[in-house]
Amino acid sequence: MTKNNPLVSCIIPTKNRPEFVMRAIQSVLGQSYTNIEIIVIDDSTYEETQKVLDPLGGQIRYIRNQESRGAPYSRNIGIDAARGDAIAFLDDDDLWLPEKTMTQLRWLEKYPLVTCNYITELKGRRYFVRYPDIISYEDLLTVNALGSCSFVMVDGQAVKGCYFDENLKAGQDWDFWLSIMKEKSIASAANAREYLVNYDNGDFARISNTNDMLTTFHTLYNKRRSEYSLNSARGLFFNALRGDESFLLWVLLEWAKIKVKGKGGLLFLAKLVFNKLFRRIEIY
């Protein structure tokens, strides 16, 4: 994208959490880049959210679903309503840091799909999570290296004709990134290489409440089975296994992933272990 002062559409789905969505909106209004339209899709079952948002008036575009249909449906409504040259998403319990929009727009000049690193908190501890600098389609098949909707900005032309799969029970964001890259023949997506989002990792229920990682991986594999090589299927399998409750199990699983992906052996494993000790997580 080379347009001067492009309009960025920020699509925020929400359901029955007026305090959360107001906080999310304020994080967008606080961006250093200001040419942003905020589109709130209200999937609520009562009117409290609309009442809370009314004082914002023309600062947002408010759309309320006639019945509750879930986050993928709401995001699709937002995509159709968006007028932006670039499209971004924000879950109502996440927060954009002030430089997110400006930073990702610079990267969008070279790559039509841009993610960022994020900060999250688990069990009272703060973690810094880093994605790969460059992500190919093959990379994305094995792990969601673009992450949550809140992290990604997409060139408006790349989004055209692409929608979230409303029939998937899990992994809708991951599947959406894959669809964009495949349908628009995008060779590589990029990471803006800065920590630009405060991410809520699930202490509160999201609109589409699925925390089962195995379900997510299984759902995605079943939909795109024909696209997986043996090696990418192995990578997906090892990424699906979680070793978070046991440090030794985590090390063994990371070593298996390194061997499958050819990431550099013991030195790379040592780097992962060192970073984990300091609560810095690397996705690969």
C-alpha cells in the first residue's frame, strides 16, 4: 500500500461486555495515527452495550446484530461495512498500544498482511510473545504465526472476497489468514517486530469460547487436509501438543519441533529455554 494517509478500518465485535469494549475503543482512539474508522459490531443479547456506547456518537460506527450469531459472523459484517484502505480487527478484551497502527502501516507498504508481537499475562506473570519475522503459507499451515485477530492488519484489497468461516467451531482467525494468503497468492506475511498489543489470554470468555487447542488444530487440519505435506502435518502435530505444565515435557516437545522444522539444533533450543526462563516466548 502506497497511499498517503490511508483510512484504517478497525472492526471490533463484542457481546455483553460494555466495559471491555469501551476500554478497547479507547485504545484505538489513543493511537498516534488518527485516520481510523471504528466499527463496533454488537452481538449482545441486551441493550446495555448500546447505551454505554451512545455518548461516543460519531466517533464510532455502531452496528447491532438482529440476533446473536458469534464473532466470525460479526467480523464478516464489519468487513462488508468497512471503507478503509487497510483492515484491522480488535477483540473487545484486548488493547492496542499507541503505535500499533502507525507501525503496521509502514510494513503494509511491502507486505499485504502484517502481524505484531504481543504482551500477555498468565497466572499473575507478564509474558512477551514474539512471532517469526516473515511467515510463508507453509509456515502458517503448521502454526498460527500471525496470531489473534487483534494483532493483524491487512491491505483492504487483500481482504476483498475473503470472509471468516462461520461454520468452524475453532481456529477461525487462523483459517482466515490462510484463506487470504491462498486466494490472493500472497507469498509472505510479515511481523512488524514490535510489541503492539496487550492480549487477554482467556481469563474471561470470548464470544467464540473455545480454549481446546487440540480442537483448533484438528478442525483446521480436517478442512485443509489436502494442503498438508507430510512434514507440515508433523509440524502441526507437534505444535498441537502443549507442554506448559511440565518444563521437561516442554523441552522435549520443542526439540521434536526443531528436528521436524530444521530450525538449527541445540543452539536454537538453548535460545528458547533461555527466553522462556525470562518469560519471552518465541512462536515458530
